[in-house]
Amino acid sequence: MAKPKSKQNWWQSFYDDTPFHLYLERHDPAELEATLQFLTRVLDLRPGDRVFDQCCGMGSVSIPLAARGLHVVGVDLCKGFITRARGDARKAQPGVAGGAVSAVEFHVGDAFEFVPSEPCDAAFNWYTSFGYSAVDAENIRMLRRAFESLKPGGWFALDFPNAPMIRSNFQPQMTHRLPAEGGEIVITRDCQIDEDSGVMKQVWHWELPGGRKIDSNSTLRLYTPGQLVRLFERAGFACVKLYGTLDGDPRNDASPRCICVGRRPA
Ligand SMILES: C[S@@+](CC[C@H](N)C(=O)[O-])C[C@H]1O[C@@H](n2cnc3c(N)ncnc32)[C@H](O)[C@@H]1O
């Protein structure tokens, strides 16, 4: 008798099953530059520092950081993204943003478990790669791994959506068109917030050039800024601050993002 397929969490297959890589390619050099400068400032990065990129995707942020002289350790669950990151790192030019960086290592692994083999000077988790479980006790495990990755005194930055802004501009359906090989991909996303659980549920409909369709689901525990700060403190971080933009403005309810930064006590 065939063994029943074990029930997976959505994030264990979503990125393999969809053309999500299109969202991870950074086409706006100004935004990428602002991200690199923001991280350099808030994480107090210095040439030669060892930096952990938790849930690194295809290395869209790690590789340009490595090109600027940092040693980056990235981890991601999605094998395809790690293969692409390793290939792009080989093609990159030292000293050129986006462009061989040797001081970079990419691992396939689960960020709920993975801690780099040597402690890092700083760490980050970028572009909403956190809060995927509906259960706080699960999500906090990822923050604890980030905390354990750091040397005492090291900073960690988490890039998360700003829940008050999402609620006040709530759009139950969004459509994006992204250029892809052979035409364009049309992505329609239906979204609802379950206020009892604080979970935002999204159903994604992907229409590929040629007519093939893919449907997929995701969930995000839509933490309020205060809840994020408390989770950081429970994970051991001190000096926790919130930023609302890549320019370093303090977060307010209209800010586009909620970037939470905390320090492993010295
Ligand atoms: C929205 S993407 C962001 C990727 C990357 N941080 C960036 O800025 O390009 C989320 C990433 O988190 C990864 N991810 C989600 N859950 C993970 C887990 N438990 N362990 C490792 N990676 C995970 C996904 O595979 C995906 O690459």
C-alpha cells in the first residue's frame, strides 16, 4: 500500500512549485543600493565581517554584500534558489554590486534549525521570510537561531510588512504582471485577514505564458509592531528598534515596512 504523503507546511513546497524567483530578482538598482546601505548602517557592517543571511533566497542581497568585502553565509530551504545563488556568486565581480565573490557560502537548510558553524558579526532576514507559521512558538524558533548565529554584541535586522499600513490600505485582490521567458506571467492574489488568529491568508493564481495555470496558498502571521518587539525580546535581543523605511525613518502606521532590529547583548 502506498505510504500517505506527509502533510507539508506551505513554505516547504511553495517556492519550488511557483515562478516566485521573478519576485526575488532585483530590477531596481536604487532600491538594492538603499537596502545595502541600510544594512551596512544598522548592522554596523565592516569589511571582512561575517554576516548571516537567514532565508537568503537566491542571494539577491548576499551576493552584492559579498562583492563589497563581507563574508556572507546564507541558508534557504529551496534547493533551486541555492543552486542559482551559488552560480550567480561565481559569475559576480569583486567590488561591483551585483556583479567572483569568493567569501560567500550558501547552504540548503531549514532556518528553524540552521545556525552557521562559526558565529557571525551580524545577521538579517529580508523581504518577509518570517512569520509563516500560525504558531508563535514555532516562529520564535527562527529568531532564536538568528540570535545564536551572532557573536555577543552583534545586530540582527528583520524586514517585515507594517501590519497597520496593510490593514488601512487593505486590498482583497491584487494583480501583478511580470515579464517572463515567452511572454508575461499574470499573478492574481486573493487575500484575507483572519482577525481571530492574526493570520493573513493568501491564495495565489499564476497564469503562465502558454496558458498553464498554478494555484498556491500561503499564510503570514501578521504581527503588529509591538508583537514583533516582544518576540525579539523573548528570543533574547536587546536594544530593539523599529524602522519604517530604508532611509532609516522611525516606523509609523503609514510606513511601508516594519524593520525590526535588535542586538545580542555583549
Ligand atoms: C520572500 S522570499 C525572500 C528571499 C530573500 N530573503 C530575498 O530577500 O531575496 C522567502 C524565502 O524564505 C525561504 N524560506 C522560507 N521558510 C524557510 C525555512 N524554514 N528555512 C529556510 N528558508 C526558508 C524561502 O525558500 C524563500 O527563499
